[in-house]
Amino acid sequence: MTEIYIYNQRYEIPEGLTILKAFEWAGFHLTRGVGCRGGFCGACGTVYRISGDYRLHYALPARRSSSPA
């Protein structure tokens, strides 16, 4: 299991899920801004941060794994 934080709330999700699937696993119902859900159209672009890293990262959550690289 991987530990992630969404809106300062801690969730444990299975490893290997994409960011988009991790949100859904945590119970969020995503209906806007997710586009094709395959990472091809670019509608799901997001900004995220990894614990201990001050930089912001950019990715398509339909493609990017939720586990830190």
C-alpha cells in the first residue's frame, strides 16, 4: 500500500495505481476535467508535490503512477 494525501487527508491506496485511479480509490467521484481517462487528450493535467521535495511536478494523472518515482 502507498500513502498519499488529498486535501490534507491521508489515504492508503494499492501500489501501481495512476493518480486518477488513486483519487477514485479514495472515494472521489471525478466527472469533470478527466477527459478520455487514458492520458491522450490532455484534459486531466495536474500539479502535484512529493513529500520532501519543494518542487512542483506536472503530469497527466491518467498516465502517471501515484507511487513516487
